[in-house]
Amino acid sequence: MNRLRAAVLVLAMAAAGACTAATATVEQPRAFGHVIGDVLTQRVLLEQAGRPVQPGALPSAARIDLWLERRPSRIETDAERRRWLAIDYQVINAPRALTAISLPALDIATASGDALAVPAWPVSIGPLTPLEVQAQGDLQPLRPDRPVAALSTYAVEQHLKFSLLALLAVVAAWLGWWAWRNRSEAQQLPFASACRELKRIGDPGSPEAWRVVHRALNRSAGRVVHGASLPQLLVAVPYLQPLQPRLEDFFRESTRRFFFAESAAAASARPQGAYPLKPLCRALRNAEKRHRH
């Protein structure tokens, strides 16, 4: 009976020895100076007696206690081709005063059957700010709002200045082009030039004013135009066709003024500017501009 008991005791001790976890080689995180949000990493060497081991199951992500939460574990390889099990713990609460806590102890099962024992590791965590301040100098319980620094507007001002200068340059160039075009047309286009000369003459009833309009009609047709040849003018210069009735009236009035003495005397007795010579010339100029543009 005693021999049986001794045999059972030996088997039990052997089984207990087989299940005993070997202390692992662990690189522990810094033990002090941690606050809420910090991540503490334990690195466990996956070797036993110099031989690599394969972990059976990695520690799962879970909340450990009031202060810590374990993140998903991972396996890393260093420069010497050694494999490490990295276990991250994040501080999820802030104590009111400096507090000592511990990373939990772990037994990491391996494929060979022997577990790797990771001992608990004490660390300290502290509050983000102390409950009481010294009330000296700038260490005050309540700080005033920090004044907002004014943003530099130099670049914006320079950009705006260059934009305004460019706009002014464009406007000035456009106005210069517009003035040059009008002046060029006043010198080159027959009816625009005629309107300019009528402004200089001033008296639309003078013979010179009528000759100005006649010369403009001759220039537009490329030959001398009179009442009888008006249809040929309208064929050669079709943009004047809408003004045919007014041109016919102009030639009739011009014939009376220049070829019939009694009509000329009657015309000179009319009030100054009774015949709308200037409005006719402006209408001819407008038709000329529409055709040109």
C-alpha cells in the first residue's frame, strides 16, 4: 500500500513538473511617467532553453482592469532573426494622484507544451494635472483665455494688390484700345469721319456740312453718288438699304439747295438745322459700325 501511494505521488510530481511554466525573457516597458492614453508594450522572447517555440494562442484584446486595456498582440522579428511576442497595454483612465498599477502576469501556452511565464510588472501612472496648484507666478488655478494671434495678411494683401494692378492694367488697356479704335474708325470710316467733321463745322445748314455728307457717300461707294445713282449705291453698300427713304430725301433736299436758286433762297430762310443732317449722318455711321463689327 505504501508502495502504491509512493508511485502515485511520483506520477503527480512528474505531471506537475511537466505543466510548470518556464520564466520567459521579457523586455518590460518603462515603469514610471505614464498618463492616460499612453501605450505600454511588453516584448516576450519566443524561445525556451535557446530553442524557438511557437505560441499556441496569442493573448486576446480585452479590458484588464480600471486602468488598462490590452490591444491585439502581434509577433515581431528583430535584426538577429529572433521572434518576439509584442503585447500592448493602453492606459484608459487618469488617477487623481500618482498611482501604482501592474501589467498582469501571463502564462503563454506553446506548441511544445511548456508555457512561457510572464511575471506581473508594476508601473506608475499619474494625473494629467495636479488637483492643487502652487498659485505662484504663472502657476494659477485659473488661466485667462489665450489671446488668438493675428494671422499674417501680408501674402493676401500682396495678392490683392497684384490682382488690382492687373485689373487696372487690363481696364487701361481696354480703354486705350477702345479710344484707339474709335479714333481710327473716325479717321478711316467715311461716315464716322463725316460725323466728326460735322461736329467741327457746327452749322448743319451750311453748304460745307452738306458736302461733307456727300463726300462720305462717295467714299463708301467708291465713286460719285447722286440721286439717280442711289440704287447702285444701295447695291454696292447693302447695309445702307434700311436708310433708303432718308437717303432719297437727302438727295432731293441737296438738289434743291445746290441747283435751284429759288429753292436755295427758301432753304436759307428756314430756321438753322431744320433739316436733320446730323441725325442722318449718325444713322449712317451706326449702320457702318454694325456692318464693320
